[in-house]
Amino acid sequence: MTKDIHLLKAFEAGADAVLVLVCPGKSCRHAEGGLRAKKRVDYVKTILDAIGLDGRRLNIFNTTAKDKGSIAEIIRNTIQDLQTMGPNPALNRLN
């Protein structure tokens, strides 16, 4: 289960980005899990925007463990996005 506080704590601990990977729709054994996770991610993105951390640092993707190519592409794209956004600005505030 993805909880709001866990997502926020990752950024507080210094994560530059957080990726939440969920199984695609009906192939998930936790039928509503992906939908609930998406709602939580969307909510936390609004919090990140409100506190100046940029909600684009948090993303959710539908994928399977077998789809390693897709997961690798998600990670590559996230790294590219981070090169534009820079490091987590909360780190400067904490030091």
C-alpha cells in the first residue's frame, strides 16, 4: 500500500524523485490498489507543488516486473527530467 506519508518522507530524506510502479488494471491481484495509489500520488503531487518541491518529481506508472525494458525506460526518462529540475531543493533547506 502506498501511503501519503511514505511518499513525503522520501523527499524529506533527500530523494530527488520517487517512482511508484503499479500493475496494470485488471492484471493486478489487488483490484483497486493501482487506482488508490494513483489518487494518493496525485494528492501528494499537489502538496509537493504547494511547498515548492515540484510535483513532477513524483510519478506513477503501470508496468509489470516482466517488462524490464519499460522499467528501464521509465528510469532513464526520470533521470533526464531530473537533469533539468536539479536536485531536491529541500536538501538546501535542511542543511
